[in-house]
Amino acid sequence: MTARPLAGRRAVITGGARGIGAAITRALAADGADVLACGRNEDALRELADSLEGAGVEVHTATCDVADPDSITMMATLAGEHLGHVDILVNNAGCAHSAPLHHQTLEDWNRLFAVNATGTFLCTKAFAPAMAQQGWGRVINIASVAARTGLRYVSAYSAAKHAVMGFTRSIAAEMADRGVTANAICPGYVDTDMTEQTLARIVEKTGMSRDEALASILQTTPQRRLITPEEVAHIAAMLCGENARGINGQAIGMDGGEFLG
Ligand code: NDP
């Protein structure tokens, strides 16, 4: 095993400048992959690129809104120009919304599907066929524990993440004999802005303090803690390795044992 097991590999990470995506971008770069991180926020992308200066790999960025098909096409063109070919795609960009069913709107439903599910479909379509042609590839979708089970107040999010899971399994079957694997990582609450927004919403709705809101969500987690972005990134990097080539079509739980399916 080389010190940099992903040397020579080229990776695209959606939502790669913040939260879980930034941790994955860093982990893949540390393992030697050239990376292209994308997202909507140019400042966050620039900050991420600056933080990776001296990492000894190529670090590129692209602005991309995965809810916009044209934006994905432009990002894929840029990825081709910068990286040549792409070996690894991490579909990490996502958004969440929580509300009881009677407050879920069609706009919420469509937005969550556009970003989480359709974005994953379009990005995979942009890169995975070429991976199959070259005979090697990794597609890693950041789903959620909500892709594996039903949870209160997240019906649209859970439906969109279940769609990601079904898509992952189907792509895995379709590309299994072409050297490409597709897997999903399914975390519970992770210590990122997304969870901070959940806490802010609980505070707003209930009048709890932020610490009380945190305690209330931790009550639902067996380990009574938030998962760190680095734990998710560790599994993403592992899935890119040669020794993970037999792992395909899996929903890899990272929820401290919340869902024991
Ligand atoms: P954050 O809210 O911290 O970050 C969301 C990321 O997605 C950002 O990089 C953001 O980029 C990107 N993003 C959102 N919408 C779009 C869009 N339309 N186009 C492009 N990029 C977009 O969340 P996390 O880091 O926590 O979430 C990352 C993934 O992990 C998501 O898919 C989420 O569903 C999943 N997840 C998160 C959990 C958690 O508890 N936090 C638990 C389980 C799964 P930018 O705003 O810069 O464009």
C-alpha cells in the first residue's frame, strides 16, 4: 500500500467546499487525488482551495448549482478541462427541511428532490458512463439515515434520500462488470451547518435554548453525540481504495447504531 493510495486519481466532489463535502475533499486530497470541488458559494470554494495549498495535488473549483441541469453541464465541461478524466464522483450536495406533513409544501418537496435526488442523477449521468468506459470508477452518494428508515417531520427529505438509495443500488448493478462501484454513506446527525439549522428551527419553534435543542436531538442517537464530518470522509476515502472494489450498491450506515437494518 502506497502512502498516497489515490495518487493519480481524479475526483469531483459536489458541495465540496463546506461541511461534510469539505472534509471529503480534504481526505481525498490527503490520499493523493487531484480534486475539483464545486458549490454555489465562490468565497467558500476559494477558502477551501487556499486551505489546500501545498497539499501536493491539483485543487480546482467550479461554481455549480446541482438543481440546475445547465450548471451541471458547465461544471462537467470544466472538470474535463481541468482533470482530463474523472475517476471518483462524490454526490454530497444536499439540503434538508423539517416540518410535519401538513406544513410540507410542494415547493419544499420539489426543491429537496431537485437538489438531493435529481442533482445526484444528473451528476452521475455526467461522469459515470465515462468511468465505465475507462473500466474504473467510484460513485459515492452521501445519503442519510433518512434513506434507510422513516423519521418524523422529514417526509420530503426522507423520500428524496430513499430515491438516492434506489438510484445507487441500480447504478451499482448496472456498472458492476465495468469496474465501477456505487455506494451510499448514510450518516445520522453530523456536526455541520445543516444540523445547526435544525437546532435553530427547534429553538424557533419550541423556545428551547440551543443546548436544550441539541440535547433533544442527541436523545434520538444511540451514542448521544454528533458524527464528525471527518468520520464520513474517512469512509468515503476508504470506498475509493482498491481493496473496497467488492463493496457495491451498499448503504453504509454511520449513525452510531440508530438504524439496525
Ligand atoms: P451543509 O448544509 O453544511 O452543506 C451543504 C452542502 O451542499 C454545501 O457544500 C452546499 O454548498 C451544498 N449544496 C446545497 N445545495 C446545493 C445546490 N443546489 N447546488 C450545489 N451545492 C449545494 O450540510 P452537510 O455538509 O451536513 O451535508 C452534506 C450532505 O450530507 C447532504 O447531502 C446532507 O443531506 C447529508 N447529510 C447530512 C447530515 C447532517 O446531519 N448534517 C446527516 C445525513 C446526511 P454551497 O452552499 O456552498 O453551494
